[in-house]
Amino acid sequence: MLEVKNLFCERDERVLFADFSLQINAAEVVQIIGQNGSGKTTLLRILCGLSDAYTGNILWQGIDLDEVREEYYQAMLFVGHLAGVKGSLTAEENLHWMMQLDKSLDKCSIAEALKQVGLFGFEDVPCHSLSAGQQRRVGLARLYLSSAPLWILDEPFTALDKKGVKEKEALIANHIHKGGSVILTTHHDLMIPGQTVRPINLDEVAVA
Amino acid sequence: MRFFIAALKRDLLLVFRHRNDIINPLAFFMMVAVLFPLGVSPDPTFLSEVAAGVIWVAALLACLLSVDGIFRGDYEDGSLEQMLVSSESLLVLVLAKVLSHWLISGFCLAIISPLVAMMFFLPEQGYPALILSLLLGTPTLSLMGAIGAGLTVGLRKGGVLISLLVLPLYIPVLIFGAGTVQAGAMGLPIQGYLALLGAILVLSLMLAPFAIAAALKISVRS
């Protein structure tokens, strides 16, 4: 699906990756691991087209990303470590807006998705009065609505409780089962039911 | 179009939930109008002479004051990233955001401007010129201000920089805007001035969205 070739990225005069290549196939979970500051978020931002600070090629279905940006963005769902949730809007309004931005989200089942993430009864509460974990859940509710084949998730489990993490892991397993793929960073020991996770350790990639 | 309306609705809803954002530029505009005669001279002939310039400068600064926040909230909570990885057009989104900014700043200023004009003893025949010039001129201010806001959104302290970037672009609008009001107050024809303001608006409407979208991409990606 997604292919990275000869990626070179330097930040604050420190080389994060040199000659880094990665291929993400359909029905695969790739977990990016590494110390704090090893460039996990930077890598995901590059993959999303949210950073230009690199040289190398990124190919989507074999074609350079710059040429197929629109199709790529339709097929990709990104949850950053900032959730993109507006504090003054309610959970439902936030999801409505996310749907406007992302055509791959299923319009009919907002209420269902909020129920799935355990926010049933909180639809009409402005998000700033929800807890950090609940706000995170609002952002992650998109995963229940999404039909995009590629998910890029940056620290999706931050602030989630154990049950929440389990549910998300089950959701990822379901997504893989349907032929989708997931790239994520997390410090959590990932246990995807019925799937093996391919780890990419950035500490080994970096040039000392 | 559907996306434009959705984006506009969202921004107006956000403003409605943070009412300070509306009140701030208006309060600034009114305060300048109230304090200026106190500080300089309450003489009606003097005030009516300077009315056009002072009202336009106050309106311009009120716009500048509020334009800094046009993308800041979205940048800070990650919404802007989501907008950039969306397959929807960034140009449409940017236009919706600028329109919502204009509705809460320039449009409201134009509506309350007769009140301020009254305090400045502006001759009554100048009122239509004042309202029309503000209605035609302030959208340009919002569009050009948004370019600066897009460029500085990634900086922690963009406030000063945005003024430096944007003020030179504001000057033609100020000159023709205040000129319209002055001509109107003296009973001279104002169509020429309005045509110029309109031309500047059309030009910036055609070009600014591209600049704003590019500025946002630069700010987020670098």
C-alpha cells in the first residue's frame, strides 16, 4: 500500500533517519517504537504529508504521493497526538465536523460510534468539560466510522483506560481483518487479537 | 458549496460559544471613538473634520487585532492538521474562515459605525459612504490579514510580526476608505472611490485564498 524509499530526515542538526525504507502491506499492523525524541511522530507526519522536512520518496499504491494526494487523503485516516477536538463543541458536533472533512466516514452512525467509545449520554456536553481520556475517545470515535484502508495513529492510547485500550485493539484487529492496515506509535505493549505486529525500531535506524 | 456552508456554520458556532471574540473588536472600536474626543478636543468642527480618518483607522486596527486568532485555535488543538489531511479543498475552507471572520469583525463594525459617526459629528450625508466603504473595504482587510495569520500561526509570538506583515497591505484600503467617507461627507460623488475599493476586494478575493492556503501549508509542514 504505502512505500517509503531512502528517507532522510534531519532535525535540529541531528539525523533522525538516513536511507530509511519501509513498506506497509495490506492487512498489516506496523508499530513504530523508539525512545522519546527518536522521530516517531516526525515519521508519521512525513507519511501524512504534514511535514516537508525530508528527502526521499513516498509512494502510495506505487505512485508518488505528490501526484495522488487527494486519493491518498481519502484513503487515509490520521489521528495525531493532538486529537483535533474542539473544546467548545460537543462530542456530536465535533464528529459532524470531522465527517465534513473526511468523506470516508459513515454519516449515519455518530450516535452508535459515541456509544462504542463509551460516551453515550455525553453527546451534548461541551468537550472541554470532559476528562482527557474522554476527549481522546471523541477523537478516536472516528475509527468506528471510518472505511479508510490506511490508519495512521500517533499515540492513540494516551490517557485511555485499560478497557478502552482493549476495545481499540479489538477495533484494529477488525480493521486488519477487513484488509486494512495500521501504522501506529505507542509505548504500550500491543496485543492485537489474532494478529502479529511488525515492530520498526527507530533507535536501530538512526545513525549514531 | 456544501462543505463551505458546513465550515462556515462550524466557525460561527465556535464564535457563538466564545462571545468574547465578537465583543473584543467592537469594544476596541467603540473605545477609540469614545476616548479620542476626550483626549484631543471635543470641538464639533474639528471632530467632523477628522471623523473619516479616525473611524477608518479604528476599524482597521480592530480588524488587525482579531485577525491573529483566525487560525490559532485550530492550530493549537490539531484541527488544522486534520484540515490539511482532508481531501476537501483547503481554498474553500479558507474562504469560509475568512468570511466568518469578516462577519464578526468588519460586518459588525460597519453596522455600528453610524453610532460612532454621530459621536464625531460626521455630516449626515456621509453616512452611506461610511457604511458602504466599510462593507467593501473590511473584507479585504480580513483576506489580507488571514495571509499574515497563516504565516505566523506556527510561531509562538506572531502578534507583532503579523502587524508588520499586514499593515503595508492595509494602507491602500485605508486611503481609499477614508477618502470615500471624506468625499461623501462633503457631498461629492463617491462612486469612483467605491469602485476602487471594490476592485481591491475582487483582486484580493481572487489571489488571497491561494496565498493563505500556501501560508498554512508552510506553517504546518516546516
